[in-house]
Amino acid sequence: MWRNTHRGWGIVSIALHWISALALVGLFVLGWWMTGLDYYDSWYNLAPWWHRSVGMLVLLLTLARVLWRLPQPAPALPGSRLERIFAHLGHLALYALMLLVLISGYLISTAEGDGISVFGWFTVPALVSDLPDQASLAGTIHWYGALAMMVLAAGHALAALKHHYRDRHDTLVRMLHSRHARRGGTPQP
């Protein structure tokens, strides 16, 4: 139930997937919205504080997710060999973009040598700072990486829906509940 099997995802992987998905979409929307704030807006300082705090929690969650995922078996993928290759490459690209976006966000915020306060609970230290053009280069990477991640995530969601409704595979069902991992059945929509 907690761990993955070759038949389905465990509850930990499922929870990490959906928490990450919601948080990353939320961060993208917040980031896009806050770039339009002017200096006199009451959210001008508060929105970036939320963005940085949640971003650092998502970075920690993503690192935990990678560490959890590495020793776990992956459920068998349905579909043709080409579909399985694209699914594997797509997942690798999503993980790479998540890390790229989160680390570049960290580099933007720590460019001046200050750590990042996470909701006042703890401070993530500035391990890398004062690189030439650190904030602007990291900002460009952060923005375009986030756009690419959202496009790839949308493709990921559309592929899951295609597999569920058109192909009648259990791919989406396995990511919604862990009961399938124990039963080994093939629920149909």
C-alpha cells in the first residue's frame, strides 16, 4: 500500500505526485500574476515571499520524491514500445525541469547572499551567490523553464486522459488510488 509495486503506485508516490502537481501549477500562476504587480500594490512584497517559501518547500519535496522514487519499482506501462519510450523520456524531462525551475528560483533569491526564509520557520542558506549576473541569468532560466514545464505537464495530463478514455488503459486509475497496486486488477472507466 505504501510502496510501489510492478502493478501500481503506492500511496506515498501518489501523494507526492499530486501535491507536487498542485503546488507547481499554483507557483506558476502566482509567479505569473506577481510579475504584473506594481510597487504600490499591497501584494508587491507578500506575493514573492509566498512564492519563495512555497518554492523552497516544493524543492525539498521534489528532492524527497526523487530519493523515494529511486529504489521503488515502477509499475509496468501499457502501450506500444514507442509510447513507453516517450512516457519514460517525458517523465525524465518533467523531473529535470522541476529541478531546473526550483534551483534557478533559489539562485534568483540568494544572488545577493541572503538566505530564504521559509514562512519564518527556518532559513535556507545562500550556498551560491555573487556569481556574475546570477539573478538575471537564473531569472531567465526560471521563467522559460517554468513555461516549458507547464507545457510538458499539460502534455502529460492530456496523455493520461488519452490513455484512460481512448485506449482504456488503467494508467490514470493507478495514479488516483493505491488499491490497484495491491489488487493487481485492471479497472476500466
